[in-house]
Amino acid sequence: MLELGARWLRLIYLSLLCLCLCLPRESNARRAPKIPRCPATCSCTKDSAFCVDTKAIPKSFPPGIISLTMVNAAFTTIPEGAFSHLHLLQFLFIENNDIQALSKYTFRGLKSLTHLSLSNNNLQQLPRDLFKHLDILTDLDLRGNSFRCDCKIKWLVDWMEKTNTSVPAIYCASPFEFQGRRIHDLVPRDFSCISADFAVYETFPFHSVSVESYEFNGDHFVAFAQPDSGFCTVYVWDHVEMVFRRFHNITSRSAVYCKPVVINNTLYMVVAQLFGGSHIYKWEEDPQRFVKIQDIDTTRVRKPNFVETFQLDEEWYFVVADSSKAGSTSIYRWNSNGFYSHQSLHPWHRDTHVEFLDVAGKPHLILSSASQPPVVYQWSRSQKQFAFFSQITELADVQMVKHFWVRKVLYLCLTRFIGDSKILRWEGQRFIEIQTLPSRGSMVVYPFTVGLRQYLILGSDFSFSRVYLWDDLTQRFQPFQELNMRAPRAFSLVSVDNKDILLAASFKGNTLAYQHLVVDLSAK
């Protein structure tokens, strides 16, 4: 019986042993990880790989690779993180290929990289901060590439100036002004990388024919003449919401110009109307409202088109351009309690615009007219009146004349509805023409500055309005941007809260506000 029991125990033991041998063992069941083989297009040693004619960056290499060379690669771009699986890599040679583009993060994860060569490829630019995280990079070879030395490479000039990495000499292939120059010899100021853009900032749901900006009691305002709505509307800048909001209305059924003027800390508004006469309003603080204080003589001003204010010998004036056949462009002078008729200029000329400016230390008025060339009047201090001085050119159909200064030189722009607009420069005795600008359908021109940039915008009834930028090198305006607005009639610039806002009054569409945005092309 004991012998039988022993046999059973032995049988059970052998069965269990067999079962144990057949079952996978937890500790040893997993196979040892398979060691990656050398890619088919590469030759590998214990710590290096040399790849030729590779169609893409291989996904795996044998462990311990610290040096990788790739030549005659069959791809032209290298994507983000292409080598992040080779975190031990110290030497990377991507040479004699047709590489044309790299991702900003191509070399992400290569914390051990000390030597990098991108020589003899077809690189024209490099992504900004491409080498930013290569903390111990000591040698960088970029020779044999066709670098375009523009704003997109400015960061590389900055980086090479500051880095301790050794970079053999590389040269510019383009543009023409830098062709053949050593990139090491360039400095950041060689690049003009600050550009700008005018983008729609705010839309006003009304038509308008004039817009004037002004400051009063520490706030920024704009006044719009709205003949369709029957108002001269004032908006105020909201420093919290960063927009213009409606502030006050002056009822005016046919306003063509709403001109603010601040005299002795008191605000007045000259409201020029086509019908019902023109009027002057005064702002009262308590209650807040505009009160009419004066009518403008309708026998003199019959069809106003524009209002200009100016100060001479510490006295304030405004002049109304009259565009009727029977009226006369007239000047009014402030006299403690109101504006009074001071002088009538030529009649019958159907004036469309008046520009006040200083020429050679003497005050002048330039009157634009639909019927004759612009006429210049000069101020006589002894008589305290303007006297006829000259005509500017033989051009007819000049809708507006505006002046501007560049480097202490005086210029005029004459805009025309049918013909081309003209830029004239003051030469000490007379204005000479220096540039022609296409401007068919233009009734308004507005020169203005933002920082050091001199702009000029020509409105158009037939196509896009065109913004031009002054070029110091050629001393001419160059096309800058086209803006889509319908029948613009006036522009005004407001600079507030670090914003530069260009307001555009539109006769047939919404009145618009554009923001001038500064763009650093080297940061892209």
C-alpha cells in the first residue's frame, strides 16, 4: 500500500513538472528586445551610421549611435523632431543633398549634439531660432547654400554675433544688394524688417462726407458730417473698450462739414450745410450739449464744400470753400464773442477745398477749384488780409491740394478726379513736379505720418483707395497697400492708447476705422 502511494506521488510530481515546463514563465517568458538592425540604405558601426540615397529619415538605428551622416538624400525637407529618437547623437552631417527646407523643430531633442553640418544643400533661409536648444553645439557648417539675405535671416545674423559656436564663413546669394557679401559681416541694422498694415478696426453704420478729430478736456473725439442721417455726430474714444462710442448729435439736415475748433479752452463746432444756412455751435458742460450761437452769412457762403481753421498772429480764423456759381470763398475771424466776416476771396470759381500752410515763413492759402488751376493767396501782415499771389500749375479739375513735410522739405499733392495726381516740391521760388500718381476717380488725398513713416492715401470712387509710403532713397512715394472703401470723402488720423487709427468717411458705404499695425517681418 505504501509502495502504491509512493508511485502516485511520483506520478503527480512528474505531471506537475511537465505542466510547469509547458506553461510560460512570468520572469523569463518575455523574449529579450530585438536589437534594431542597420537601415538598408546605411552602413553602421558600433557608434556611427553612414546613409546614402535614403528616401526618408530612418525610424531606427542600432543603439549607441553618436554619429550620423546623410548624403544624396532623396528628400528635400526635414520635418519636426526628425532625429528625436537619436538622443545620444553628438555628430550630425547632412551634406551634399538637395535639402531646401527645415522645420523650426527639426533638431528638437538633440541635447548632446556638438557638431552639425548642413553644407552643400539648397537652403535659402533657416527657420527662426533653429539652433536655440542646441545648448552645447560647438561647430556648425552652413557652407555651400544659396542664402537669401533678407529679413528672414536677420535672426541668424543676431545669433552668430552672440553665439560661441564656430561657424565657417558663409555668403549671401541674393538679393542683389547683398550678393557675395559675407553673412558674418552683416549687422541687424542692414535689414529693414519693420513693415506695417492697415486693418479694419471699427465699422460705423452710416454714410459720412467729412471726419475731423480733436482733443478736448483730455479726451479724443471725432466729428462726422452725415447728410443722409441729418446729423453732425460726435464720437468719443472709450479707453476701456478701446473703441469709439457715440457721444452727441447736432441736428443738421444737410451738413457737408463739421469742423471743431478749441479757443481758450472752449469748444466750437462750425457746421457747414448745403441748405438752410451754416451755423456755429458752442459746447456747454452743464448740461452737456451744443448750443447754436451764430449763423453764417448765406449771401456769401451759398454752397459750402470744406472748412479750414488756422491761427495767425495769435488770432483764430476759419475759411469756408464755396463751390457755387454765386457764392465766394470767405474768411471769418474770431472776435471774443464769435466769428465775424473778415474777407471774401475770389468769387465764381466754384472752390472745392482750402489748404492753409506756411511757405518760406509766410502764411498762404491754396484754393482748389473745379473751374481753374489751384490759386495761391499770401498773407499780408500790414493789411491783415490775403492777397492773390500765383497759380500753381496749368492743371484743371484739381479736387484738393494738401501739403506735407519730409526732412524739412515742403511738398504738395494735387489730386484730380479725371487725370493723374501730382506731387510737387518747393524749390525756394516755386513748386516743381516730381511724381505722378494714378488716381482716376479721386476726390480726396490725405498725407499723414505714423512714427517715422510718411504715408499718403488717395481715395477713389472707381476702385480701391491706394496707400503710398515715402521712400527716402528715391524721394518718391511707393505703392504700399490698397483699401476697399466706397466713395471716400475725408480721412483723419487719431493716435491714442498706443494705437494709430485712420478714420475714413464714406459717401456710399459704411464709415470705417483702420488700425495701423506694425509688423516685424524678421519675427515670422
